[in-house]
Amino acid sequence: MEISEEEKKLLLSAARNSIKSFFDGEEYKPIDFNLYPGLKQNLGAFVTLKIDDTLRGCIGYVFSQESLYDTVCEAAKQSAFCDPRFFPLTREEFEKVKIEISILSPPQKINNYDEIIIGKHGLILEEGKIRAILLPQVAVAHNFLREQFLSALCEKGGLPPAAWQLQKLNLMVFTAEVFSEDDK
């Protein structure tokens, strides 16, 4: 999962331009993968939108059959206009929104909860029809301990917060390379 600083800047610009294309009616432009081979990889990615450090949308894909570049562009549009927790982004909000991208490693199954490392691992819960995901930065932003992170994941999946204590849940962990327009 090697992404250069230049490729990160391109992804941030592509995410912004894919949202802007909705307002302008223009399609974002593809890139030359010969110049940027890292962006051709089939990796999962999430795009998080924030206004004044407040979440405004977050959607992504754990797995993708598309290039990382196309996955980020699609996730950006979905975050802006299809996150069911929010109304679609307005043009006025677009001018204020800050974009954060998380490029995901392939998920790995864990055998016990002690394997979860706060600040490093994101969590994926899959129990029957229930599926929930929390990015690694969620635990850091909320100062979660491992137990609180597991409870938040259960709640996101519609389970009681203590479900992880009552049964061994089917969990996977992943890491993420996270970067944003605010990075200096």
C-alpha cells in the first residue's frame, strides 16, 4: 500500500473534482496510470467529509474491483450525496468541506479481541446480515479504549453495545493510510 505524496495530492484533488462535477455537470478526468501506477491498485478506500471538524459524510468500500483512483472518486460522490445520515451536500457547503481519504489494507480475521490495536486497526463486524465498519481514526478521535471501540462497532451494526461480551463476534481488522486536505 505504497502511495506517494504526489499521488495523495492527486487523490484529494480527484475527490474534490468528482464532487464539484456534480454541481458543474462535468465529468472528472481520468489519469494516466503509467505515470501514477500506485493509483491503479485495487484497494478499498473511504472518503470522509467534514465541515469545521464536524462529520458531513463518510462512505467507502472495503474491497474494490476498480482502480484506487476510481474508487476514491466514487466514494467522494457517495459521501457528498448519498450518506443516509445527512442531506445531500449543497454548493455552499462544498466550498467549506474538507476531504479526508483512508486507503485500506486488506482485512484480516482476528481470533481474539486482544489483537485489536487502538490507533492502528479499524474494525469490520460481520454477523449474519449485520455488517458494520469503523475506521482506525474513530477510536483515536473519541479517545476510545478497546472495549469502547467494540461497543461502538456493535451499536453501529444495530447490536446491543455489550454484544461483544456475550459472544465472540466475527471481526476483521485492517489498517488505513489516512491523509487529508488539512495535512501540511
